[in-house]
Amino acid sequence: MHGPASPGWLLVALCAITGAYCLLRMRSTVEEQRRAAGGEALMGFGMAAMAVPAAVFTPPTWTWPVYAAVFGAAALHALWSARAGGHHLHHLVGAVAMVYMSLVMAAAPGGGHGGHGDAGVPLLTGVLLAYFTGYVLLSGVRLVPVTAGGPGVGWGDRPELARACRLSMGIAMLAMLLTL
């Protein structure tokens, strides 16, 4: 993404730490949590890689179609999994947003880290911004009343940390869409 390097590195750190925690959540004894955590880990690490400041590293042009393919496959998986529960629809929207950002980066002059210029905010960007803004606000409200798990609850089974993880990825997605 383009923009100042310091906020970019903070975004990379936030996404990478979130992805690492999601990997830890994959050790949960609850099967549905393990499945959701795997998709969230992919999203966290993918967002971290995409958020590396352009001043530090400009990825080769073949990177963006690979991102689009990986997250396109994740979107198909989320669509298939949505039959079992509505939470997967959020994963679908996140994966579609990553595909969209990858395609915009691939089409940008110089192969990446470009913006929309004077064309304004495209409709899909606006829709995704509205969705993730609503998601962040709703997730923040839902996070407030959650009580911490008891002493026997492992790190992978703490609902307040899982919600905080999702909230931080939603905030990161907003930041990435704003700098697109």
C-alpha cells in the first residue's frame, strides 16, 4: 500500500501479530474455531504482506495476480463454508476485498502501490469501506461486554481475544482500503 512508512509498518505488525494469534487459535479443541482461525490467519498474513510500505519494497508484477488467485480460492472456500454458518460470509467479503485490492494494485502504473487518481472513490471501494466501517463498529460494541475466560481456558479458546483479533483485522482492512 502507499502512504507514510511508519503507519505502514504498524499495519504490517498488527496484521502479522493477528495472523500469528490466529495460528495459535488453530490449536483449539473446538473444530469450528480451528477452521475459522485458519482463514483468519491467511487473511492476517496476506494483509501484512500487502501492507509493506512501497518505499521499502515494491513487489514484482507477478505478485498481484498470485494474491488475487490465493484470495480468490479463499473466497470460494468461504462461499462453500457459508452453507454452514453466516460468519463465513464475512470471510467471503474479506477475501473479495483482498482480490479487489490485488487487482487494483496490478492495474496501477508501475505494477503496484497506486491509487485511483482523480477518478474519485470507485463504487466497490465505497461499498467495502461502508461494510468494514459497520463491521468494526459492531465488533467494537460486541467486544465490550465479553468477560475473560476462566483459568482453565487456553489462549486459543478465549472469545474476547478472538473478537479483538477480528476487530483489529477489520480496522486494518479499513486502513488498507483508505490508502488504496
